[in-house]
Amino acid sequence: MERVILHIDLDYFYAACEIRRDGSLAIKPVVICMFSGRSQDSGAVATCNYLARDLGISSGMPISEAKRLGAGKAVFLPADMEYYRSTSERIMELLENHADSFEQVSVDEAYLDVSRRCQSLGAAVELGRQIKLEVQESEGLTCSIGVAPNKLLAKIAAGLHKPDGLAKIGVEAVQTVVWPMPAGKLFSVGPKTEEELERLGLKTVGQLAAADIGILTAAFGDNRARQLHGFASGIDDREVAQTTRQQLARIATLKSNTRDVAKLDEFIDYLAGLLEEKLRKDGRKFRNVAIIAIATDLRLYTRSKTLEQAIADLETAKLAAKQLMRAFLEEHPKVTLRRAGIRVSGFVEEQKVAGQKSLGDFR
């Protein structure tokens, strides 16, 4: 059976989250910064949208240089990692539901092995369209998706038509699509490797694929030479390694904006019910409980509690979440909520005591 792999890349993710939170940013260059705190402009650019990239701003660039390039035009914002992680968690769970095997590689990237459910690249393209629609409808964000028979080609395909792209690369297209690319675009080829390849006169992926393996071995060693030659030929046997999720969350929009304790208690019960099936399936206990509160101005707040011991009991988790919510409302008397969520983390494998029954066993 041919492998069918999707690579999902959330477009300029941090900046897109900020634009969703403040629609007025949609027509502006937006730069998300990781400030070091040493001075007003110390630190580096985490990411930016395409309008900012048009000004020459790029990820990893010193903030001082980015501000010089974007002076009077770009909006510079500090990274709100909790907000981004919360959004990513929901999207990754959506993606995992479509996968035979799911591997999250970063806050904004994932691989899906869909070989059993799709069985062809064409069917996977249709699944890609469905996923893009679901991400757009649920989160108001776009993603670029690559479809291919392996991870290497899927990642390349995802980058062909960004942002909001969907592309397929089959083995028959390697020579026409992949080989003309600069060798530096190939997975695992960093600046030093690219510099050495250029020294050997190998500037494109195609030239690398056609290179004598002996020359590559002399420069990089046997294993690395074979890996580079294989990647350049479109060969990649890496499996989609199933990710063990470090936290589980359920977040939803309230029927109406509220800060009413009784309504929020009821909503926490509802969210915990959504978590229960997944927790029972995973068979893991957790030590941390958190609430997620999203205000009417879309500001995100979290409050968490570490339990004395790991539990699998959602009744205890619900009680902790309700206490956290009450404390939050008292702390912020003017905040009204639009969305709310519950999150559990700090997982340990559940070692069931012989004969002990879980809540779900009584159903």
C-alpha cells in the first residue's frame, strides 16, 4: 500500500492569531517579537505576516533591525505564547482526528499519515480541502497543506503555494518540481551543509541527486552522504511518529457573554464531559487542572492548580476548575467571558488497581 502523508503548516501562525484577535491588523505589516528584556529593542523576531516580509523583515532578525525596516509601517507586538499554545492545542486535536498516525513537530506544524483512510494522493487532496475548511471555520485561520508519499515531499509541497496553499507531489513530479530547487531548500540541509555543497558545485537538488556518492561520502561521511542523496532523489522512509499529547483541553464559545458563576459552573461540567471519553481512551492520570478564560475583547487568561496526587477522576477536576473560575472572577470583577475552557496536563500512565473500576465502567 502506498504511503499517503500530509504536512500541515499554519500560516504565519503567531501573527495570524494576533490579526484574528484584532481585525484592524489585517491590512498592516505585523511583527511578533521575542523581547529579551535587556533593552526596549533587544531580542529577535519570532514571525511576521507577508506584508511585513515584503518590507524585508524575517524570522530570527534582531528586533532593532526589523524596526528600522518597518519604521512607520509595521506593528510590533510581544509574543503571547499562552494564547498561541491554546489555539494550537485546539487545531492539533482537530488534525489528529483525521489521521491514522499523527506527529506534531511544533506549535504550528504537524504530519498526518492518512494511508489507510485515503489510500491515494488524490483522496488525500480532498481530505486536505476538508481540513483547511474546518480550520478556517473553527479558528478563522489558514493553513498550507502538502500531500505526498513521504514526509520529505509533503513538507516541500506545503511550501509551494503559501499562504493558504494545497499542493501534491508524487514521485513522478520529483524531477520537475523538486530538482530545480536550491539544495538549501532540502530537509536537513542547513547553512554549513549548503556551503559545502556549493563548494562541490552542487547548487540544486537535481545536481545533488545526480552527484557521485563517492564525492558526497568524502565530504560528509557514508551515512550522511546516503541520506542527502536519498532526500535529493525524493526518498524518505521516516515514519510519522505518533505524538503523545502532553495536555488535553476543551474550549468552547458560551451561548451568551457572561460572568455568571452558575452558568460557568454548568459550562465547566459540559466541557469536562467532552474530555472524559478521550481521557478514558488514553488511560492516563493527570496532576494539573487549568481553566482558560477568553474575554469579550478576546484577551486570554489562564489559571491552574497542581493536585496533591495524579487522578483520573473528572469530578475532582471539575471541582478544581470551578474553584479556579470563581477566584478568577473575583480577581477580575470587570471581565465578561465570551469563551471558556478546561485543560488537564501533567500526565502519568494509569496503573489500574486490580478490580478497581473507573467512572466509565459503570455505564
